[in-house]
Amino acid sequence: MKARPADYRGTLAGKQIVLFFEKPSLRTRLTFEAGINSLGGVSFFVDQTQSRLGARESLSDVAHNLERWVDGVVLRTFAHETVTTMATHASIPVINALSELEHPCQALADMLTLQEHFGDLRNVRLAYVGDGNNVAHSLMLAAASLGATISVGTPKGYEPSEAVLSAAQELAAASGGAVQVVNDPIEAVAGADAVYTDVWASMGQEDEAAERREIFLPFQVDPKLFSYAANHALFMHCLPAHRGDEVAAAVIDSPRSVVFDQAENRLHVQKAIMVLLLEGGVHRFPPRSSYA
């Protein structure tokens, strides 16, 4: 889809997809909307930044309305439960475009980026340093699924979810990959093919920013920490980035940074996800009504 986008024009002709966003967005919104448009579909954006989904009426009622109007739903939410509840009640595909637990579309774009630069992901060692947040969770699950090795370095008390770690380790055992969590940033980064970080305070954690900065400062990806990675190592970030906090400008703005490759690949990966879910056979399921 990335190499021959013209081959897929019209793939989603006649499909309508609604985007509900409770959080501000640049990459997620534009890559989904551009992707839907380039595939011949139609998108509807609903700004939920002032009122979260489920506040005015139940999520189940919203889901049962949507399944009769559109072909798919894209959610960017605070609570992961919003995504799972919508998916439980809607008979159409629901895509997680970010929740407090995971950021799966980002992680898939990151895996594509690593594959483009290194080839077989089973030979790739990825280091993630910083907060054990939704991005870390999805990177662990994606890397483990594809046989890669991932080392996550976080301050004590900020490690990834134990449930996600356990799930990732099970996946890694089946794929030949490996997952570890450590509290030493140098141990996490040593010998890595790519070093990844994210903001120290996510949306909704702004009141913790000053406290977190003190705790996370030893995990800043500056030239010194980056030097412990392999000589060919790449720098990765899901963006937006805060230069001088989680990453030094000398690293993110260097030729070894692939942050804009990652951002571009969001478009291609999300197009593939939507085609997988909506082309051919996965249309609306029959309404759950008892009348003809």
C-alpha cells in the first residue's frame, strides 16, 4: 500500500468511518482522514475534547446508533474501557487510535519503520526508555508478536502494567522474541538497534509534569545515553516531542532520527488496517433486531 498507493484508490468506496477524539491530535487525525480519503471512503470527525463519550448517553446506545449509520469507528480516548465497551456493543469494526492502555496503530507503524531499516525483525533489538505508558505497552506487544527483542527501562514505580508484561512475554515465548523490564536506562539501551522514548507526562497528567521531570531526568535520551546503543542505532519517538526533556535536540534532530519515517508510516499502516477490516467481507453485521 505504501509502494503503490494508486492501486488502492477506491478500495473503500462507499464506506463511511466516524472518528471520535477525546484528545487533541495532529498525526492520528490527519493520517486517518487522509488515509480514508485516499482509499475512496468518507470520514466524519466528532470533537469530544469538551465532553467524553458516554457522558451524555450510554456507550451502548451510541454504539447501536453508529452501527446503523456507518461502517467503522475510530476512537482516541482517555479510558481504554471506552474502546472495549464500544467494540462490545457495536456490530461494526472499532479501531483503537489511542487509549490510556495502548497505542496500537503507532506501534504497528513503528514495527514497519524498523522493518524498512533492518529487515527481519527477529534480528532487531529495540530499547524503550521513559514512562511505562500506553506506547510502551503496545511496543512490547507488537515486538513480542513479531519475534523482536525489546528492553524497557523505566524509573521504579513507573514500570509497564504487569498484565501487559505477562502477555508480551507469552507472545515472545511463541515467536522467539524477548521482553525485559529494567530500572537502569543504560542497561536498557546497551547494544540496541533503536532507542525509543515518549513524553514523560501524557495528556491528563499535566499536573504531575514537574515531579515527573525530576524522576525521569536520568532517562533522557541525550548523546551520552544514546552512545551506549549500537553504532548504527536509530532514534525513535511517537511525537510530539519535548526537546530538553525526554530527548535532547542533538539526538532527535540528528541524521539517525527516524521520527518522521514513523509519522509517515502511520498513514500506510492505518490504511492497511482499514482495508483489512472493511474491504470485501467485514461490512455491517445484521442488526440485532427481532423484527424483519
